Amino acid sequence: MLNQKLPFSFSLQGANIFVKEQIKSANQRTHTFSGTILDEINQPILGANIFIKEKGTGTTTDENGQFSIQLPQGNYSVLISYIGLKSEEKQISLFKDVQIKYSMEADSQDLEEVIVTQDRAVSIKKPQMSINSLSMQEIKQIPVAMGEADPLKSLLTLPGVTNAGEASSGFNVRGGAADQNLILLDGTPIYSDSHMFGFFSVFNADAVNSLDLYKGGIPSKYGGRVSSVLDVKQQTGDYENFKVNGGIGLISSRLLLQGPVKKQKSSFMVAGRASYAHLFLKLADNNNSAMFYDLNAKFNYRINKNNSLHFSGYLGNDIFDLNEQFASTYGNTMGSINWKHKFSDNLSTNLTAFYSDYTFNLGLTTENFEWDSAIKSYGLKYDWMYFASEKIKLNYGIDATYYDFNPGTLKPTNSDSQFNYDQLDKKYALESSAYIDVEQEVSEKLHLRYGLRYSLFYRYGAQEINTYQDNNPVVYNPTYDIYEKADPIGTTSYDNGEKMADFNNLEPRVSLSYAFNEENSIKASYNRMAQYIHIVSNTQSPTPMNIWTPSGPFIKPQILDQYAIGYFKNFNNRMYSIETEVFYKDIKNRLDYIDGADLLANNNIEQVILNGKARAYGFELLFRKNMGNLTGWVSYTLSRAEQKTSGRTAEEPGIANGDWYLSPYDKLHNLSVTGNYEFSPKWSFSGNFSLQSGQPVTYPNGYYEFGDIHIPNYSLRNENRLPLYHHLDIAATYTPKPNKKRGWQSYWVFSIYNVYNRKNAASIRFTTNEDTGFNEARRLSIFGIIPSVSYNFKF
């Protein structure tokens, strides 16, 4: 009996029992070790490490907190770890399939938002590279303007990530434009990432469970953008206990409710956030108003151990009213329903249907009209996860997204309006793809991740489009040395649902890691990606009025090839870690615009667009101190981002004489220093210093006079820069009762943004002084020093 159940042989010789470990044969049976890892509030943990000491290998949990690994039968020591949570070592006897469920405790002497020790060490053997992840605890420690934790602003402290400056929306990754970032909330695309023109992001930090930014080596399950993927997961809601947390700030407040609908069976999470600065304006007899609100929701239902349903939703809007003459409303709406099914410990599936839209409304009372624009998308995704063996894991699936673009609808509001009803051409498209992704442990030192994505894009009518001589909607005028709109020579009509254009691309991905030992490795990656939808904008930062448009007869899809190689090291018993990467990006068919391009309400956008190319290359460094009372990181990026639009013929100059010129997103130097110091259980202090090269801009290099008017003459595109950008932010967190674990718990956050009141230039405008008649440059700054305070609580 014992010989059958244990990995030892027992023999009786006289009065003695001899025990001997059984020799493992080549055909020894294997079993599946699987389970679910949760945090202390029963949220599934994405990316928890499951390490099998005896095998020197392991796996990580998926977005559901689940893992599965096949091992030869035997006894094992299993180390379960995750950043900011207490590691746990468990002993298992694997002589049949074993399934566990484990809740990890916060590695903290304070509230969950204040972490004393964290394990942020580099994953040496995992082939994934060019990824930035921040825990919600870290995000809440980083000082920001207006005093509210901001997941998107926190990304700017990491290498390779910048934006257009203070109070600007969007973010730029490795020299890419904002529309080249795929932003996912619970797997559903979001088309605008900010409130109040960039003052706040659309993500409520309380409602976010995890945040991962892929800059390169992007797994083949992701597609549709050529710069990065930001994958944000909402909290699922506690299956055991009802909980409340929130915060009250100077201009906005937030509240989150979560708990079980039926214990162990279903849960919910609802989070709301709203600003109220407009109320102070009314108290001051100011008729202007500016506010935002958003609502996050999630509902989960466990049908049985193999099936569960999940609903996610988001609604956010900004509302502006300037003296009852100008009014604007814009925002995102998204909803998704997700069915997760587990066929076995080795095979599970994830079926998702979603809807997402972004709408913009503008009304001018003085002109008696309204303007509406929108992008709507409807999608279906079916993903499969298969653990083929302890060394091979497969992910594969299909997806399809249908797009409905409304570039603009002009509506008169009464009979006195001078405007007539007008509808710009609506556009329709379908994007679909299939992918396979393989993670393989080739040897103890070499790990691979490789895959292939096949994407297709179809542009549909109904629409009538212009035709042009030689199929060129833009012509070159050699007399004035400028590009101009071409005159149409006819039209082509497409019926409803008729195909206007189609594209398809193979997108290979591969990454590898080679570990010299447990503390040092090198990693390399290559990925190709295609982007079929674009924001039509010649501004450096997205605005609410930016219009999305699909690829079609005159707009080609952007194609990216990116290469990266890096060195990664943990040292001093994982106290410190260092990540270095060198990357090169090449993008074909990057949209460029002729000088003086008119993009607003343009029904023939092809007349102001040229197809160019872009490239970016650079070096990234991230140094972390992972443990102790003082934690933090230093990130530095040295990079170059350029564009080139050559002339189509030998006579045409192209843009900037057809040479490479700085893209609007080039930041040669980007330095960020972030730290957090735990002074005592009651007090902690944090700070962040940022320094960046100024944005590329085009200044006038002279002027000529026409009568009494001074007309500027401009240099080549983006030949100049704004002044150096830098600021220092600090914060202090005070917890009155740090040892209180039940009932009402609270803490205060006091912060100062831009401590030394740096007047960073958002733009520089060149004008003529009315008094002196001399030309002058005027700097526009958004923020000076901003103190703030917020009160945060949970119970």
C-alpha cells in the first residue's frame, strides 16, 4: 500500500524496515498542480509567481488569478510571491492532481496603500521585456497635480514614456503618437484617456486592480496599434465582505463600494468620481462651468467551478459651459460581458463581447448650431489558454471589431442659424484577426515566447469618394513651392455594405531570455504590428475634437517593425535591480500633413495628407531599490524620434526638403527620480523629480512686411525646441491610527506639485507688441506651484 502511494520503496528485512527513494523512470506519471491566488480582499492577482524550488522553474497567474503546471509526481516546496504582498512557501504532495486556493496578505505595517517592503525585483528568466507595471500602492504614493492618484500620470515616471507637457492628454511611448497606443479597460478599447483636457485620466485609481504597459515584445494576442498596449484591469469586488473606500479632495471626490451579492457565489464593484470646482465658480458669480464625472462597475457570477460570468462597465463625461455661449460635452462609454469556461486544469477559454464609444458634442449659442462626432465599436473575442506541459504554454484565439465613424454632424438649433444641416461622410470598417502565442522553456537558461498574428481590415460603404488625376489628392505647386489640394476629376459611389478597400498583414512576434544565473540575464525581442485606424490631427497633444478615421483608398495602414535587446540584473539579495534596453522602431505609412492643413470639418481629408515614415531609437535605464524603508526608482531615456516624407517625384521637395526631421514626440533626454520613505507607522513621505527635453516646435526665423502687416517666415518643421521642462513634487501621508484593521480607517495626503514654482512652457507665441511695435515671444505656462490635500478612508 505505501509503495503505491508514496515515492519511496518500503521493505521488511527481519525486524527492520528499510525506506529507499524510488528511482524515477522515464515514463513516470505527471500530475497537474493548479489553483487560484487572491489578495487580502479576495481580488484575483495577475502575475503572481509560483516557483517550484526542486525544479527551479515555475509559472505565473493569469488575469483570473489562476495557474496550472504539470510536474512529475513527488513532494515539492512551492514559493508563492507577488510585489507588495507577503511571500508564502507551501509544501505539496503531488501523487494526484492538486488544486489550491490561497489568499496573500499585504506586506505592510499600515494601510494597503502604504507598502513598507516590496519585491519589485526583475523576472530574470521570463522572456517578456519592454513592459512596465506599477502596483496601485505605488501609484497612490506618487505626487501629482490636484492631489489625486493618477494611473496614467504615474506611467510618466518610467523609461520611454512622455507626454506633451502639463495639462495635456495622451501619452507617448518610445517616440510614438498618442493614437498609436491601444488602451484596454477589461479587454475593451477606450478611445480617449483624459478628463478636463488632460488634468485627470479616465482611470479611477480606486477601481483599478492592475496596470501593464507593453512598449515592445508585445504578445500576439494584442494588435491594432503600433506604439504600445496599456492593459488595465478593474477590481472584481470582494466575494466575502462588504467594503467601502473613498477620498475627498480639493476639486474632486470619489467613492467605491464592493462586496458579495451572495457569498462565494457573486460579487460587485461600483466606483464613482466627480469634480466640483464649478460650484466654487458659481459662488463667485462666475457663469463659466467645467466639471467631469465617471462611473466604474463590475459584476461577477460563479456558475460553478468551471464557469463564470463577468460584466464590466464604464461611463465618463466632461461638461463645459462658458458664459452660456459655448457648451461642450464629451466622454467614453464602454460595456462588456465575459464568459470564462474551464474545460480542464490544462485548458480554459475566455469569450468576450463588448461595446465602446467616444462622443464629442459642441454647441455655440451665439451661432445657433451644434456639432457632434463619434466613434463606436462592437467587438467579439474568443481566447484559449492551453498548458501543453510544464515547459510549453499556448495562447490562441480570434477576434473581430466593427467600427462606425461619424466625423461630424452639423445641426442648426433654430431658424435664425446661418448654418444648414450637414453630415460629413460616415465611415464603416471591420477589423478581424487570429493569433497564436507560445511560451516555451527550452532549457533552464533559455526561455522563448513566439507567436504570429494575422490581421484583416475591410473598409465599407455607403460613401461617395472623389477621384483624382493620377490618383493623387495632393498636388505640388512649383511656383509657390507648396503642396495644395488637388481638384477632383470625378466620384466613385459605394453602396451600403460594399467593400471599398481591404488590407491584411502577418504580424510575427518573438522574444527570448537567456539567464546566466539566477540574478543576470539578457533578453531580446522583435515584433511587427499593423494599425488600421488613426487620429487625424496635426497637434502634439490629442484634443476632444480629434477625429478617428479608418484606413481606406487614400490612407494606408501603419506598419511597425521593432527590435529590442536588454540586460537585466538583481543584486544584493534582490534589494536592488537594474533594467537596461536598447530599441529601434521603424514605421511605414505614418500620416503627415501639408503645411496649413485644414482638418476640422474636412470631408475630403485625403487632400491634406501625405504618407511618410517614422523611426525611433534609444536607450532606456531603470534602477530600483526594492526593499527597506526607502524605496523607489530612477529612470532615464536617451532617444530620438524622427519622421520623413520624401517627394513623390524628383521635382517635389517633400516635407522639410525630404529629410528626416524631429517628430513632435521627440524627447532627447527624459529623467525621473521617484522615492518613498517610511518614516514611522504614522508618517510616510514621497517625492518625484522630472526633467525632459523641450518639445520640438517650429519658430519663425524672420518676417517680411506687407503694408503695415508683419508676416512671419518659419524655419523648417520642428527645427526648434521649447525650453527644458522640469519640476519637483513632494507628498506626505499621515495615518492617525496605523494599527487599526477594523472599522473606520483613514489617512491624509498632503502634497505640493512643482515645489519651486517652475514656469514650464506649454507653448511660445510670437506676436507684435501693440505699444512698441516690436516683435516679441510670449511663454504660456499652465501650472505654477499647487498645494493640495485629500482625506481618504475605508471601512
